[in-house]
Amino acid sequence: MKREASEQKVAAIVVEWLEALGADVYQEVEVAGGVADIVARVHAEIWIIEVKTSCSLALLYQAMERRRLAHRVYMAFPATKRMRGATALCGELGLGLLRVAAGYTFGTHTEDPRVSMEAESRRWNRRPVELAKDLKPEHKTHAKAGAIGAGGRWTPFRETCEELLRTVKAQPGIALKAAIESTKHHYRSNASAKSSLAHWLERGKVPGIETRRSHGTHGTLQLYPSEAT
């Protein structure tokens, strides 16, 4: 009996294959137009790999949209009866195709997990791509590609929260305005950072930080590390 593999399992096999190639692998990375399942730095190139449990027009469109963001773009999914046709189509379009043997069971035999390159991606960009600057070490560990919800995904907002927490730990009781001026953040200005973060801080949505007012309801908003940290 055939045992279906989850998207997360398929993605994990692709990640292991990329790492065996010597690539730096980043998962659940925010990009223009959405989130890329896997981004890999392979030598001097940036690859995007979109992972699914089957081939579909939606996956094909998603891969097409990623071409301007990376040097090479791949789709990865388990083998299907239409694999030959999908391979031929990818060859025509210049997209890469990875066939993933995800540990399916046939009768008493279980295949070994592995990745085969059915079609090599065309190199879509000759120069360095902007995406390379957005890759963070946290993208390697904070979320697994294909995970439902990807709650641990590393985002610019989350990075700002981590930076703000470092500032608050160093200066407990610091006023919000002073904390923002001392913190590297992703907002366009300190004013917009103050407005947004005040909203999330007072609703307890910034992990590790609690707020107090210096003089009642309308006093200065002061920041402290929460007891949990």
C-alpha cells in the first residue's frame, strides 16, 4: 500500500539533499509576493525551491513568479504518473524539477528517501540578487519548510522584537522612545516604529517585554524584561 508523505517530510528530504551539496539552506523565507519554502545559497547562486506533495498549475505559477528573485528556481514533489510530461514542460519553460522519493511503501518494500534532478533550471539572473541580502541565520532554524502555519517563521517584525528585547534587557525601565532610538528596526522611521510597537507592546504581543506607565494611564511608556525571560 502506498504511504503518502507530508509536504514537511518532502521538504526535509530536499533540505538534506541541498546540505549534502554543500549549500546553505534557509526555510520559510519571506519574499516579494509571499513566502519561499526553501532558499539555498549554492556556491555563488541563490536558488528558490518550492515544495509540494504533487504537481499542479498553482505550483507552476508560483515557480514562474519566483524567477526574477533568484538565479535558479526549482519545483520539488514526489513522482507521479505525469512526471515525464512535467519534466518536458519544465525543460521548455526553463524551470528546474526535483523528483523526491519520500519513503513511499509498495507492498513490503519501502524506497529510500532521495532527490533526483529531472530538469535543471535555467539561470534567470546573471548578477547578484537582492534576496541574498535578506537571508538571516535565523532562517535556518526558526521554521521548517512545509510546516502548517510556520509559526516560527523569521520575519522583519520578529527581528525588530528581538533587537528591542536586547535593548530592554540592557536598560530595564527605558522609555519606549529612547528604546527605539537605540534599536535597529525594520520600520521606515522612528515615529512609525513607536506608533506600531506601542500598539503591540500594550497588547502583550512582543515576547519577553512588559510595559508600565511612569505616572498613571497617561504617563511615559516604560519597558521591562518580563519575568519569563
